[in-house]
Amino acid sequence: MNLDVGTLFSVTVLVMALLGILLIGTWLQNRGMRALAWWGAAYLVGGMSIWLLGARGGTIQDLLSIDIANALLFVACGLTWSGARLFDGRGVKPVAMLIGTFMWVGACQIPGFMASLDARVVLSSIIISGYTMVIAFEFWRGRGEPLGSRWPAIVVLAAHACLFMLRIPIALSVGVSGEHSSILNSSWLPILLLESLLYVIAFAFIMMAMSKERLELKQKLASLIDPLTGIANRRAFFEETIRRLEPGSKDARPLVAILFDLDRFKKINDKYGHSMGDLVLKIFADKARANLRPNDYLARLGGEEFAAILSGIELSTAFALAEQIRISFANELSQGRYNVGATVSAGLALLRDGETEIDSLLARADHALYAAKARGRDRVEIADPDRAQAWRPEQPGPRPPSVHEPVLVPSPPLAMPNLALRQKVGVR
């Protein structure tokens, strides 16, 4: 079946115009996705370029069908590259974006270049392939983001760049230096045009998929983040804890759970107002993050309750970290402009050998937290049956620095409800 070149030009122009409008329309619905606007503009400019290129040989002048048409095509490539940079949070580089256009316009000022169709095909192929590979590289640089559609985009871009470079040997082999009709009558031209049409369709839909996937990812992450403190929320903490408790988890053992509860937090709200209460919560989250290790997981369970899960750590070291958090938090809020006297209590529990249930681990940590509250607040406690493993006699060295000596806490009753369902009793 013979492919009509004129029809392919017309279809390509129509498709690029429709896709450009679609991309810009999608951006108008979500102004945060600025890359869609740049890609939409690239499609509209590229469609104009293809229309001018396809009109060559008729009544249109060579200045429009060669010089300006190719210049617009390279502008479209630059807009696409800028969109890729914006998509991954990088800035636009106006001069670099137009470097292909500058190269083309400069070359067009050379009479020998304009007289040689070979030279024009070679230069345009190099510029377009270069832009396409740079766009693929931009997406590859952002591969750390878990977007599944990013890799098809890289593959499609790389394949298009390689196929476009084939224009050089193909064009030279069919003798494009002669009459314009020689390249138009070549059997390769319809194939190259068809590939370009399929590419612009595939690229547009992959970009739409990437944008949608990122939006869904942001929404998912937002559902796992506490908006006030910026740390994980209750749902995220339970998901992470369950993951770390799985037998096949790569997180090192031993594993320790710490529950924190700000002391007399309601009185702070009543006396200083909710804005101060919110500030106290933020300060605690900052102090906890500053004292925990990078791989430790901190979350706000709700209200003034926080939790942390620590992997690959001895109970004594976890106790020392909890003490550091308690002391630094109390110091921050007992002097200077934040002199509100806020303190925190904490309870620790160690994951037992073979234990895979989150309820029992957190129930022991919660029981230790309740004991810290009952024994005067502003202290860290370790639940009994874990207390004996805090310091082993055969291990030399001093105990972790502590204002309060950890107290043996009786094991919780077996019928004690889990943290997700219980309602705390006693003073806070």
C-alpha cells in the first residue's frame, strides 16, 4: 500500500494541533503542571512548522517553507525540552532552548548551505536528534521518582532520536541534492513521516500519563503526611511498621518502637491558645527528627501523640535517643520566647524474636508510656519484658545518659486492646 505524502503531512498537522490543544486544556485544569503548557505550545508550534514544510513546492516561498519552517520546528523541540526540565523541577534555559534555532538561522545565511539539500537534511537531523536525546536524558535524570510511565518515555525518545538520524544515510543514498521531487518520490519519506506521526501521538499520551501518575502519587503521599508537622501520619506509620515487621523485610533487627505523648498539652492550648499548641507540636516533630537517625521512621498518630519505629538498634541506644529528644524538647520550650514549660513522656518496646504482630509490640510500648505518665511525666520508660535487654552485664561501657533511671514496667495483660482501638485513661 502506497502512503500519500501530502495526506501524511495533513494528518500530522491536524493531530499535532489537536494534541496541543488537549495538553494546554489539561494544564488549564491543573495549573501546577506547567510542563503540560510548554508541551502543548510545542505541539502547536510544531504543527505550524509541519504545515509550512508540507506546503513547499507550491506557491509558498522557500523562506517560509525552509528557513522559517525548520526554525519553528527547532523552537518546538526547545519548548519540549524546557517542558521536560520543568516536569522534574528544573528551570528553563532560554538561550540553550533556542540553540538549535540559532544554529539553523546562522547556517541559512550561507549560500552554499541553502543550495545543498544534503547539508540541510544532515543539519536538521542532527539538531532534532540532539534535542530528543537531551529530553530523554532529562527524564532519565529524574528516574528516582517512582513513575512507571517515565521509562516508556525514555525508550520512545531514544528510539525516535536513532530513527531520525537514519534520515542522513537514507537521504544521501537517494540523492536529495537533485530536484526536490527526488526526496518526495523516495519510498523512505512516507515511512519517516509515518514514524514521526506515531511518535508525536505516543509522546503526547505518555506525557499525559506521566502527569496523571505524578498527580496520583502526590495525592497518595499527601494522604500519608500530617499537614501540620510535615511528618508521616497514623496511616503511614502503621503501614511502615507492618512492612518492617514482615519476615522478609530488609530492615535490620533488633527493632524498637517508641511512643511519645506531650504532657498536659490541653493546658497549653487553654492557656496560650491553639496557635501556640500547633507550634509546640511542630517543635517536637523538628526535635525528634533532628535526634533520630536517617532511617528511623517518625509519625504523628493524632493530637499530641507521636511514634517512631527504629530498625537495627539496641534497646539501650534507642533509650538514649528518646532521652535526647525529651531533653532537647523540654529545653527548647522552657526558656527564651517559647517558655511554656512543655515536656514529653515516652515508652519503648523491643520486637521479640519471631514476633510479627504490630498490636503486641505497640501495646507494650503504650503500657510503658502510661507508666511514664503515672510516675510523674517528662520521662522515658521501658516495658518489662524488654527491660532486661536494655543493658547486658557482659557488655562493658557506661549506660546511656539519662535524667531518669528506667523503671521496670509490668507486662500488659493479654486482653489489652491494641493502640488503634484503645482509649487512653489516666492523666496526660
